[in-house]
Amino acid sequence: MSRQIVTSSDIGGITSEKENQTSIAVDLKSLFKLPVLIANAVPIFAGFWLAVYFTEASFAANFGIFLLTIIGSTLVMGGALVINNWYDVDIDTVMDRTKTRPTVTGNIGLRTVLWIGLGTSIIGLVMLAFTTLEAVIYALIGWFTYVVLYTMWSKRRYTLNTVIGSISGAVTPLIGWAALAPASNIVPIVLALIIFIWQMPHTFAIAIRKYDEYKAANVAMLPVIYGMAITKRQMVVYIACLLPLPFYLFSLGTAFVVIATLLNVGYFALAFSGLFAKDTRKWADKMFMVSVNYLMIIFVAAIIATGPWFG
């Protein structure tokens, strides 16, 4: 009986291959900003789920449309994020939190990155075209706003870049809903408004935490240009604007309205305490953690409140 002898060089080759595969996976995860993609996919799913609920359609019967919607929109968003990495390579080289991106390390060439971004965006739009024209329009609005109006035009010039960039995130529940039915219902509109408003205090919290990096990279973030005091006040104002919105969503059930209202009140209280906080960085860390979980709780609660288990 013959034996296969495994030498140390074979082991080294296998280890090297695994390391290369791991490295590629890590680079792609960074390039597509996987956590951001996941965070945006949840409102899309919620929008579709709620459209099924309110139109009394069958989720199973529309599962093919759902797959086209979730995959197509994720590819469009992923393409936009990749192009953002391609365009912002000079900024990412300066900022500590982005220095490991493959566009900075050179693990993936910039021309390749650009083609990946354009290719995934086009494939995603084609997939969405098999749902509805309205869903495609919302996806295009989000893509154009993020890539052109935010990344290429306003990010380096104006503090309003945060407001402009927020539009791209706000279209996500509209895409999900519009893939099945016209998004003229108050529910997707209010959910889009919640995302739009939420993104301001969320982004400001990040800007405070990464103040030195944004300043070094010459990115026109509000705390860098106008200081911490006005940033804190604007965070309070924006979160105050969230307070009445759950009351437009009683069609999702009283439990949802109560949960969303309590969440808003807690979020507002924490933001208001920042006006008197001595350690702004520590307070911003708390604001960031709350805001990261805020949106997920809102949309998961909307999904649970309209599930068959509540029927």
C-alpha cells in the first residue's frame, strides 16, 4: 500500500493559500463596507415585508420578487460604496480607521475597484428592473446622491454633506416597498423620514469621535468646521424631530408605537445630556452605540409587529 507523504513545504503551501483566501475575503469585506450593507439591507427587507402586509399579498408567492429586490438593491448600494472607496483613496490614506482598506494598501488596484463598483451597480439595477420602475428610480436616486452629490461634490466642501448623504440611506424602505406596490403609503414615507433624520446625529457622533482624523483629512464635517457646541445642539434638534414620527405609524400597532417612542425619548435624553457633558468624547461614544442599535430596533420591531405571530 502506497503512502502519500506530506512535506513541510506542502503544509506551508496550504497555509499560504488559506492566508491568501482570508486576505481576499477581508479586503472584499472592507471594500464593500459589509456592516454598512447589512445595516441598509434591513430597511429594504422591512419595506418589502410591510408592503406584503398592507397589500395582503403572499410573501411566498412573491419570493422571487423579494430575492430580486434584496440582492439587486444590495448590489447597487455595494457598488456605490466601492466607488466611494475608489474616489476617497486620498482621504482614506490619512485617516487611521481607513488605512487598511485595499484601495490604500494596494491589494486591489484602483482601476479594478472602479470596474467592480460600476459592474455591481449596473447588475443590481438590471435585477431591480425586473421588479418595478419605481424601485429602480429610488435606487438610482440613492446611488446618484451617494456617489455624485455626496462623495464627489459635497463631502470635502460643505458641512451639509451629511444632509445630502442621508438621502441615499433614506430611500431603502422605499425601494423595498416599491418593488411590490406604489410607495405612496404613509408607512414607507415615515420610515424613510426616520432614517433621513437619524443619520444626522449618527454621523455627527462619528465625526466627534474621529474629529482629529477628519480634521487631518480636511473633510468638512460639522464639528471640524463649526465646533462641538453647535454640533451637540444640532444633534438635540434632529433627535427632537424624531419624537412625533412613531405616532404616524399606529397602523403598525400600539406596541410598536410605544417601543419607538420610548427609544426616541431615551435617545433624546442622552443627546440633551451632551450639552452639559464634560467629556465630549466619552459622551459621543455612548451616542454612537445607541444610534447604531436605534435603527435596527426600529425596523426589527416593525417586522415583528406585523408578523403572522401577531395575527
